[in-house]
Amino acid sequence: MNDFFSEWVNYYIVIALVMVLGVVYSYWLRREKLLVKHGDLIKELQLKERKLNELYSLQESRNISLETSKAKLEKVNFTNNKLLSIMAHDVKGPLKFMANLALLMKNNYSLLSENERIENLDIISTTGNKVFELVQNMLQWTKIQSETIKMQKDPVHLRSLVQEKIDLFRSGSKSKEINVVNDLEDKIYVWGDVTMLGLVFQNLISNSIKFTHSGGTVRIYTTYELDDVVEIALADTGIGMSVLEVEKLINKNIHHTTSGTSEEPGSGLGMMVAQEMIGYHDSRIFVDSMVGKGTTFTFVLQLVN
């Protein structure tokens, strides 16, 4: 009897153990399935998060692209409006004046004395040089704004380049009796783009002649020379500028133009182009001026050793 009872007890114990093991196994299987499902959900959420981040980055890129395009469009519109304004006033007027003066000379050639002919030709030459200078500035300004300008650095003989630009304004300086002095030493060679540097000196010399009274002086010289750099100065005895006028002149976001001492018109492009051109040479133009005392422009260039 006891043996029979023991067998049944053992039998129920085994059944109980099997049932417990079954429950544990069932719970383990369910847990594993939940863990797999949880992992799949995490992967799905990560995938969605990644796609959302990609969409957000794409949208950000599009927003930046739109802002950049908008800024470029505004810049182009500003440049176009500025150039159209200059074309309408500062180019059209002088060209019409030259055409009328040439026609007047043609119709009255025999009535004019030799001195009158030379004087009229000097006027045409001076006006033509001013228009040429303006067109050059407009072309360079357009290239700067469209970011298509290219720089070619070569050794530049500074004295020869400056003399070439002085000669360009010979008739203008002569008519105002302004003495333009080239005090640069013959030994000075600098690294630079000859076209860009030519425009810098051309605009600064033109500017100084424009704002200097008859009998005044414009002088180009060096203030100091180190092993690898030289500072160039262009000083005039002109009307000078106030601190506010200097700030307007060097601020490229402000279109500042003033008539010269002989009521010469200005486009406001000259200094802007010169500052941009000298910027390509890792330098900048500094302006020291005093009303009634004149103006000095200085900038540093790299010497050719």
C-alpha cells in the first residue's frame, strides 16, 4: 500500500514538474517573442527616425539653398540697378558730350585756331579716359559680384605700372595744373596681378586728382620696406574728408559718390573696386584724411625677394 501511494506521489510530482517546466518554457518563449518584437519595433523606430532626420536635413539644405539663391538674386538685382544707373548718367552723358564736341569741331574746323583744336581734343581725350576708366570699373565690378574674376600673381615693376597710370590722366592733371609725382624707387618689384593693381592705382590717382584743387599735388611713395613687404602711400593736398565721409567711402555696402573740385561727376565704383582688388592681394586700403588738409591712402604689398 505504501509503495502504491509512493508511486502515485512521485507520479504527481513528475507531472507537476512537467507542468511547471511547461509554464516556464511557455513564459520564456513568450518573452523571447516579445524581445524579438521589441527589437523589431526599435529598429523600425530607428529607421523612421533616420528617415525623418534625412528629410529634416534635406529640408534644411533646401532652406539654405533658397536663402543663398535669394541673397544672390538680391545681389544681382542691386548690381544690375547700380550699373544701369551708372550707364544712364555717368556713361551716356560723357559719350553724348564727346559726340557733340566732335561734331562741332567737324562743322567749324576751318574757323577754329590751332590752339582751340588742341584744347578741344584734350577735352575729348580727358572725357574718353574717364569713360574708359568707368567702363573698366563696371566690368571688374560685375566680375567681382558674379565671382568669376581670376587672379594671376606675377612680379610687377611698381614704378613703371604707376607711371603708366599717371600718364593715363596726364591731360586731366594738366588741365587742373596738378602735379602728380611718382616717388617710387626703381628697384621695387611686388607680387601681384598687374591688371588688378593697375586698377587700384588708376582709381586712387583718378580720385586724388578729382578732389584736389588746381595747383595741388598728388604723390605716390613708400612709407616703409621690410624683408618681404612694402607699404605704398598715395597722398594728395586735396579737400580732405571728415571721419563720417571716410567711413562711407570704405563701407562697400554704402553707395557713396561726390562731385570733384571742378564738379567732376563720380560713379561711386572706383574705391569699391580698388578695395576689392587689393583684397585679392591679402591687403586692404587704409584712409587717413582731414578736411582741408588732404587724404592719404596706404596699403601693403608683398615684395619679390
